[in-house]
Amino acid sequence: MTPSFSRIAPAIGGSLLPAVLLLTGCYQHVDADLVVHNAVIHSMDEAGAVHQAMAVKDGRILELGPEREILNRYDAKERYDAAGRSVYPGFIDGHCHFLGYGLNKQKVDLTGSRSWSEVVERTAAFARTQPGKGWLLGRGWDQNDWPQAGWPDNTALDSLFPDRPVLLQRVDGHAAVVNTAAMRAVGLDVEAEVEGGLMMKRNGRPTGLLVDNAVNVFQKIFDDADEATKRQALLDAQADCLAAGLTMVVDAGLDTNTIALIRRMQGEGVLKIRVYAMVSDAPDHLDHFARHGRIDDERLKVNSVKVYADGALGSRGALLKTPYHDHPGHHGLQLATREHFAEVAAWCKAHDFQMNTHCIGDSANKLLLEVYGEVLGGTNDRRWRIEHAQVVSPQDRPLFARYSIVPSVQPTHATSDGPWAEQRLGPDRIAHAYAYEDLRRTMGLVALGTDFPVEGIDPLQTYRSAVLRQAADGWPEGGYQPGNALKPMDALRGITIWNALATFTEDELGSLEPGKRADLTVVDRDLAKADAEGLRKARVVATFVNGERLH
């Protein structure tokens, strides 16, 4: 089934021809800033055209064509010899946490820890490098990877840090362990009920384990980070993104102050990566954009709102229609009321903003698809999105097409959750989880991302997980639910033109055509033709934004 957006066909296939192309009939030297040649240029246009060379001027593509024609026609300030490598439209991460990734580089890294004891040991070692009484922050632990997969508690943290606040987030950010000093620091009432959240207790005593909205009590710590901290985080994140071949990131939930900082840094010329920022749905953020309107800068777009419907499957916060297979009676957590979702949807429609909602469980997906439908009424070109769409009942899947909803998915979630997901969902429900090809057939496209730092930052692993349905280590042999693998060209579309469509940037980005921005990712092989071993060896060798080589 083809996408039901009214503008998709002309957006992909339409030819954006600048006036300068009138010159192409003359075999004389025309000024250009950059010529890329000796390349296999995958345009990702509707025809799937492949070229050998391209010319760029003022950040835009002038012409693509045969090697000798482009070299003879254009007098370029710079030439880039691709040495026969593949050139793609700049890769776009359709869902990530750009600032959060950078901030994590300033915390204790708990990724890959094999036990809670190891988490505590890493935290203690980190504390020795950060003397004082300030917050100790960490992220990355996952109890599903431990031999004993039960929830941890804060006993050891209280012993080691009786007066220093500690907050250690699970890999997905939807659960955390805090010590007693941290609860005191924010005035957390351990007797209070948290709507949409859990504070675990044992024998009447708080264990420090918090889930979903209970974790959000501590969000102000991150929002109130000083400007120097945020600046360094954004620069660190940019460096890693560019090295991975990313030219644009979609940050799934930012506050207005951070958005303003990104805008300043881009204006200063120090932050050059493109950012499509979803603003968090807090009332003060919506009030700000109601007063000031959308942002449509060259490298910063703000015309969408991020909402959370439920939590994560790994922490049993995803909202399910029937109870968890491994936790009878527990359905997960709904993080806000239906009335709140309807109010935000009405605001987005009134202010011409895109609504993008985190939905993991089948109940959350059904709920938001229905709320979207009530507001949108039918097919449209608003391109509202469901983020993650991990567990969607077959009977609810047609709602994506009925209301023109974009499924925004992260292929690496399937391969990282695969070892334990069936324990949560059971053998029947797992069959329609992580069903990315089913969603693509339903809607005609899928936007692909990583959700970094929940997963790794590498868009090539996004591609591998989508096509091979395997983790970086090759697990499992034959692929995880391989019937829902994406075809190679669809996986490439998912990190290029389909992500552009999902962010209203298809007139500028997502394919390599005359008139579009010269955002390029150079890879050492043809991804669509490489076998599994070749894909695991694939590497990004250069990244260009607006024709400027940044990696």
C-alpha cells in the first residue's frame, strides 16, 4: 500500500531544478564550490538513479551526471575523489535524544554492566574522579542482562553515599535507582502516589527503584544543567553523530531553553548538524510556541510536540491490553490521561504542529491511534507520528493508513529486546511485535531511528537490524522474526527520504537531486549489495553538510 499523504508522490518524484541548470547545455566551466567524483552516487530519487559525479554550489546540488561531463563542465574550488565508494543522501536519525546522549558522556557509563554490584563499583570509581557533594549521575544498566534479573535497590548506594545524591537510570531512562540523599534533595514524598509511575517498596521501606513518572520527578536536574554543560554535551553529541554519518537528528523531546541554545550555537557556526526538535508537551513549552510560532531555520526545525503514552517494555511500563505474561495482573503504565492526549492533539491541530507520541504497548498504540483519528478525521498531510509502535495489534494496524499516521520505529530495539521480549508478551502477542515490514506495507513507509542513547548511535546498525534482523554480534542466526525484515532499498529509504518526509524536509533533504541540500554520507561499500559479513564490516568514511566536509 502506498503512503496516503497527499504530497508524497510529488515530493519524492518532483524535480527541483534551479535556474543554473540552464547552463548545463554549455560545455564551459561553471563555478562550483565542490565536485564529488569517482563515486557511486545513490540519489534515492523516485527513479533510483545512480550517478558518478555531482557539482555543488552554495550548499546545494547543481547537477549530477557522468564523471567526465561534470568534471569538464564545473570549475570547483574543491574536488572530493570518492575512490569508487558509495555516496548516499545524508543519513537522518528519525528518533533519538541528541542532548541526552551528550549529557550521558558526562555521567558514569553503566552500559554492559553484568550485575548491580558492578553498577555500584563503577559508580564508586566515577565518584573518586568527581569529588565534592554534587549529584552523581549514571545511565545504562539493564537488569535483563544480569544472571539474576530482579530489580535492584539502593542499600549499597546509601551505605557508600549517605549524604551525596545519586541517580542511576536504566538504559531506556524509564526506570532509575536513587539513594535516600537524592530523594531528600528533591523533596520526594515516598508516601505519595505518583500517577503513571511507581515507587517500589519492600517491607514498607522505599527501595529507591522508580519507574516512569516517578523518575520524571528528577527531570529538572537535567533541564537546569548550566549552559556550559549543555554546550559541551551538544558538541560531543555532534562529533559522534557526524563520525557515524548522520547529517540530521530528530531529538524526541526538548525544553524551550535547550532549543534556544541550539539555535544560538547554530547561529555562531559551532553546531552544524541539522536538528529537528520535538518540544516536550509541558504547558509552558506549548504556551511559548503558541506565542512565538514554529521555528523554520535552515538547520533547526521546531514544529512538533513529543508526548509519552506509556513506559518501556524492559521495565514493564509499556501499556498492554492484557497482563504481562511474566507478571500476572500487571498491565503497565499509562503516563497521562486520555483527556491530556486529546488536549495536546487539539492544540497541535490548531497551531499546525505535528504530534509525535511514544507508544510501546498494544493498548497505548490503540489509545493514541484512536485519539489521533478523532482529531484528524481521515486522510491528511499532517504526518502525525507514533514513536516506537513496538506492539500493535493486527486489528489496530489499519488505523495508521486511515489517519495518515507515520510509524517511527527503531530496528535495533527488536534485536536488543529479542532475548527477553517473549517473556514479557507471551508467544501469541510477540508475533505482532516489532513488525516493521507489516507497518511499512500498511502505511507505505517507516521512519527509522536508533533512540540513542538507549541504543547505539550507528545508522549502519539501524540498517543491519532492519535488513538482517540481527544484532551487531550476529544474534540470532537467521534473524529475529525475519518475516518482518525490510528490503535493502526500503531500509535505505527509512534513513533518508522517508525520514525527510516524516519531518517535512523532503523538498530540501532525503535524496540527491538538483536544487536540494548537499548533505552526503560516504560509505565504503554499496549497502544494498553487501552480504551479511560485508554489512558488518561497512564503515562511514566521510560526512558532508551543505557541501562542507565535517568528518
